[in-house]
Amino acid sequence: MRVSKAVKRFYTLATVSEDGLGVQLDARTLRTPAGIVFRAPSKTLAAAIAAEWQAQGAEIEPASMPLTQLSFAALDGGEAARAERIAYVCKYAETDLCCHRAEAPAELIARQAALWNPLVASGAETLGVALPVVKGVLAAEVPREALSALREHAEALDDFRLTALAQLTGLTGSALIAFALVQGRLDAETAFAAAALDDLWSLEHWGKDEEARERLEKLRQDISGVARFCKSLSSR
């Protein structure tokens, strides 16, 4: 059975299949929106997805199942989606959040340096992706070698990890943050702090903004969901 939008719950029990890599909804086999039988790359992920389905109430809400949604996207995408996701990640090289710094005030400049400099350095050392650090928001000129290295690392990922990478890049505005989290060099809370740095600083200095706080909490939850997905891929 497959679900892509909210519907009434049609099953009693969500369980992992006998081999530990599929999910059963009573007697039905879980399928993606495109009709592909769901198969997880790890038993940990399959168990986590079964738990997401079991936790549903009277109605199934796909938005409340981030691991399921990421898995479906990975399985349904195909080669076209892979190419799009790789291009999407590489596009951020010129505008990576960690590389575009404020010109003032000094306190914000220092905070950006403290959180973002290690990520820029790690990108150069671990990935061979040396991105230029610039002032302001205009796109930077990125060395061809850095773009090639970024593309090679993205292409080397399987469909599940590439889907997570693209999702995180969009959420954080940074391929460097996304790679660090996917590769296990960064945890979800640190990734959120880096991605939300400017907004968090503004809240501290310009007072309460409930709409901004709600938006940031949604970002925190989204990053946490992708982080749990990545962690489940590394566990057997």
C-alpha cells in the first residue's frame, strides 16, 4: 500500500517484514507513491519507518513521517532526480551560507567566524572543496577544482544519502553544513545553530518575533528529521 496525502488509517499494525528491510501494514506491503515496493538499505531505517506508520492516529499524515518521505523520494527519483539533486547541491557552492559574512557589527562577525570557519576548513580538508569566504550576499567565484570535488562527492553517494544531502542543503543554505551532517561530522543541533545563526542573532538583539521563532523551530525539527534519517542509514 502507498500513501502520498492524508487519508484515514486503513491498517491496525505496522511491522517490519521477515527479512527486516520492508514494512507491512497488516497484510499489505508498503509501497512508494510510484508503486515501488519499499526496501530499506538498513534494518534500522525499516524499523524506524514502521514506527512512524504505527504512531499515526485516525488519519495518516505524511508530513509527520520524515523518514518515510525521504525514503520514498530516494526510491522514486531515478536517474533524473539524481542529476537534479547533484546540480542543486553544486549550485550552492557560489552562495554557501558559511562563506558569506556580515560586514558589521563586530559581534555578529565574530559569531559567524566561530561557527562557520571550522565548517569551511573541514570542507577544504575533508572534501577538497575550498570555497572562498566573502563579504555580503553576492555570488562568489568558485575555483573549478572545488566545484569538481563537490560534484564528485555528491555523485559518490547512494540515492538515500544523496536525497538527504539535497534536502539538508536546501534547509540550511549550505552544502558544507549538509555534507558535514550526512558524513557524521556534525550533529543536528550544531547544524541548526550554524544554519540559523543570523536569525538567532537577530532575535537576541531585536526582540520577540513569534513568527520567526515558529519558523526556526520548524527548521530545527526538519534538520533533526533528516539527521535521524542519516543516522539510521549508518546503522544495521
